[in-house]
Amino acid sequence: MSEAVTRTVTTPPGLLASLDPLLREWLPRQRWFAGKGRPVTGFTLVEATELLPGTGKLGLYHLLVRAHQPLVPSHGAPGHPGDCYQLLIGVREALPPRLAPALIGHLSTGPLAGRTAYDALHDGRPAELLLEALRTQARIGGLRFERDLDQDIRSGLVPRVVTAEQSNSSIVYGDTFILKLLRRIVPGVNPDLELPLALAREGCPRVPAPTAWMVADVDPTADPVISGGPADLAGQPYVLGVLQPFVQGASDGWELALRELAKGEDFGAEARALGRATAEVHTALARALPTVTLGHMQLQLMVDGMIERLEAAVQAVPVLRPYADGLRSAFTALGDLAAEGRTWTAQRVHGDLHLGQCLRSPAGEWWLIDFEGEPARPLAERRMPQPAVRDVAGMLRSFDYAARSADPPQPDWAETCRSAYCSGYAEAAGLDPRTDPVLLRAYETDKAIYEVVYEARHRPDWLPVPLAAIDRLASSGHLT
């Protein structure tokens, strides 16, 4: 592939129709599929790009498809265009045994009838093609591959897919780069690219600087949600993936915490260092991007949203009912401060910070990753400035989760980590989040309520973990 290659492509007509019955079965089984519990009734093709022709030994197609699902989990309900997903579909005459886990199904109709479709991210050749496209800044159909020319991308790096379950898909290239491919795609500026680029401009060493990224330019009339939706989304690119340096030998923060906990080791020093790293990221983001002041009206809207989520959670998980009044007081106390004239500074934040979003290098340095925010939230909401303490509250909840996953639970371990983390944050930020206990309690309460609903729906055995925090937060006006 030559430098800055541009290639127009055509995709066989009828491709999606032939894939439709296979995708209806395969897509809901994927970890990253967001519409579980509701049947897929059909698809709209948003974008299709032929990367390798299907008539060869290996065909390769990049698809953006919007899955139609009923708004309620009923097989008789009408389907509505829902989430848009990024698929890299490989087509072969037969799959070798090593690719058996990637099987989507056998095509019986259409232009590729008689061939086998599979998830091509598990295949080395397609993964190599993506890296080469990024290296050469290729343009293939509606796909654009862009890069930071100050960073070198060597060709020939051996790819391997990351098999851990996650909400997206990742490929590691020779322990040099990691390509995160977003699965659930939305148009507009994605914070998973926007924020690391801003932090790189600020020289923040706590976040791997993006090396390259891929986007799709989509005809807005091809997407039923965009063509009939807000005008400001029309013509916006769809961010598809980000290539960043791979921190070789790094430990996932969650796994590291669990290992130290199992050995009975103190994690306070690591929590303190992680607090400093978080504050450094927040400080850099506040320099790089605009901050705003939240007054009474903005705070009241935020409080109203928290109360609405509480009321919905109480309806969904009745075990919360005895705590409802105490939990509501965490939010009304914040509203009272706002009514008295108290203001807060809001800025861009990580938005979904927990131990699993942190990496510790072999040298002991902490890195923050995955700035996508909570994927279920609308993109505009994920890009809104918020008090930095939201991230702090997320990390405090993560320490609590780690401690209570132990047998027996270790609440004292969590308290040590929470205190050390806040102290480390204060060292770097000049402000201890514990000096604003009402705001911190409100955010941690909001997070714990979300956790209760999630665990009740997906992991009932874990429900006692957030319920322990609910009991504390409902009866306490302060945090340690």
C-alpha cells in the first residue's frame, strides 16, 4: 500500500440482506452489544466499504449497521432503528480451526453465497491491513485513516486480538501499539479521541497520546436516525478507532488491586499515586479545554436528574425503598447549597473512572485510559463539563468494589485506599475533594444507585456490594 493511498470501492449489492439472518443471531451474543433482552428485527446499512474483494481467498468488508429493535422486550413489538455498530466482516470459503470462535455463519444467498462469514478482527491479515491503512493515511471509500506524523508506525508488527471481555474490541501490535475499535458508533466528536489529543497537546504524561485514528464520513441520508434527527449531527464524522502506544508490562488497576488485596498487602501508596495521576489529568484538561461555572439553575437541573434516577431505581429494584429518603437527602442537600448561592467549577472529565480504566507501568507510573465516558449516555451529555469530583467518586466506588469482592470483605482496606487517593489528589490539585463533602456524597450516591440497578439486572450475586454503600450513604452526611 503506497503512502496516502486513496481508493474508491464498491460493495456487492445484497450483501447486508444475505448477512441479515446471521447477524440477528450473532450480534446479540457479543459482549459489546447494548440491546440485550430485545430481539433484533432487521438492519439499516449506514456505511459499507470493501477492503478486500469477496471473490478472492479472503474477502473483507467494513460495515456500519444500525440494528432495529423494539423499544420494549417483546417479539411482537415493532422494530425501531437503534444503535449503530461497527463490524469488520471476513469472508472465506472455509474457516481454519483457529478462527472457529469468530464464526458468524454460512452465507446461503446473495453475492457471496456458499462462503463463510466471520469476525475478521480475530484474523491476522485484516488486522495488519488496518495498521497499514493507518500508517499510510489511507482513504478507502468513506473511511479515513489519520495519524500523528511525529510518531513512527513501523510496518510488519504482529497483531493479536485482546480476548478479555469489554465494551469495545482491541488489537495489540507487537507490544508497540494498541488499536481500540469502538463497536457502538455515534456521529460527532468522540471524547475517546478528543480528550487524549487535548492532553497530548498539554504534554500530560498520564495518558497515552493518540498515534493514529480512523473515522468514517457517512452520507446523513443513509442513517435513519441522523437524517431525521438534530441538524448539528448531519455531516459529522463517525470516530471508529484510536491507535495508541501500548504500555508493555502494565498492570490493570483492578487486577493489581485484587492481587494485592488477596495477598493482604497495603494498597495505600498505589492509591495515593493514582490520586496524584488523576489530579494531573484534571489539571491538564482544565488548561486545555473550557471550564464553566455552575450556578443555581445548572445545579438544580443536575440535582433533579439525580432524583429522577433515584426514583426510577426504586421502582426497578424495590430493595432500595427503605433507603429512598436518606438517599434523596444526599441530592437535596446539594440543591440547598446551590439555592444559597454556592457555585462550582465544571470542566471536561474522564466520565467513567474506575480501577479498570487505569494502568500501572512496570516503573510504577499510573496511566488513565478509555475516555469514552459511559457508553450508554448520549454523546452530548458525555462531552458536557462536570465537576471533577465526579471522577473521584467513581474511583472511591471502585475501591469499595475491590474490597467487598474479597472473601471475607475488607472494608478497612477500602477506607485506607479512599483516604490515600484523596490525599494524593490534594497533593497534585491543591484541593482535597473531601473538603466538599456534600458534592462528593451526591456523586457517590448517584453512582451507587446506578450500580444497584446494574447488578440487579446483570449480576444479582454482586448486589450486596453497592447495597453496603447505599446503607452508608443513606445515613451519612459526610464521607471519609
